Amino acid sequence: MSAVRKTKSRASHLRVVKGSKTNPLQSIVESTWAFMHAALWQNEEFTEAEQMQFHKLIAEYYNNAAPAEKVFEELVERVCLVKRYLSRKQGRYVAKPIDWLNIHYYNGLRVTEAWYRQVCQQRVTVPYYNQGLTLLAKALLKYLQEPNAHTLQIVRARLLAERQFDLLQIFNNTIVQLQINQL
């Protein structure tokens, strides 16, 4: 009986510690990691120390003049481009997060900036090109601001209407990852 009480008190203590996020940048960095984890490494578990390293690497992408929400949306689109690249041919893979997230690692997240710029250039002439990527990015941001069932239903319906089934799966995986991180 005492073991059960200790476990319950420990779990509630962790909720208090995890729930006391006061730094908005830290919160969006953690959400970015939850998304990346769900999209690219959904079958892997990482220690708390590793995740802290990943948070530091991701935070480097937010250290510019752009608003954090815009950086978040861009990173979401870039990761989705990677996910689609991986799914097009068997045998492709993403490096370990410690390397892939490093801003100085050429074959990591850094290379996706050029891919993203190409998508933006294509959107000049074809405005709805890869619209699903933007839809997912904005939907995740909306969910982070309003994490409720209504938001989930709206996003799900919209992704289904746009026939973005791969992005719907990423969205669902991200929601689960965000819920796990809140425990």
C-alpha cells in the first residue's frame, strides 16, 4: 500500500514540475521537439538528459529576429518535407537527433532550409502548392494555443478534406506525444 502512495505522490510531483513552464520560448521549443519526435523518431525512446540536449539544439533555430510562431511553422513544414522525402524511397533514414538537430550538421535539419525556400518560391506561381504543410503547421500552433477536443475535430476534418492522410497521422502522433510529455 505504501508503494502505491509513493508512486502517486511522485507522479503528482512530476506534474507540478512539468506544468510550471513560465518561459514561452522553452514551451515552444519543447513543443517543437514533441512534434519532431512524433514525426521522425516515433518508435524511439530518449532519456531526459538526451531530450534536454535536443531542446538546446532546437533553441538555436529560434535565436533569430523572426517571431517564434513563424519559426515553429517553418520548422514544422521542413520536417514534413523530410518525412515525405523519406517515404518516397525505401532505405532512406534520418540521422540520430543529436546530429540531425545540430545547426552545423549539413545533412540534418539545416539542409531542409533550401527545400523550404524552394517550396516558398513555387508558391509564388502556384499559391496552393503543398498547402497541407502550412495547414498542419498552423493547426499545431492553434492546438498549442487551444488544446481542446474542438480544435482536434476541426483539424482532423480539414486534413481529411484536403486528403492529407500522412499529415493527419503526424498530427495525431504529435498530439499523443504532447499528452505524454504533460504527464
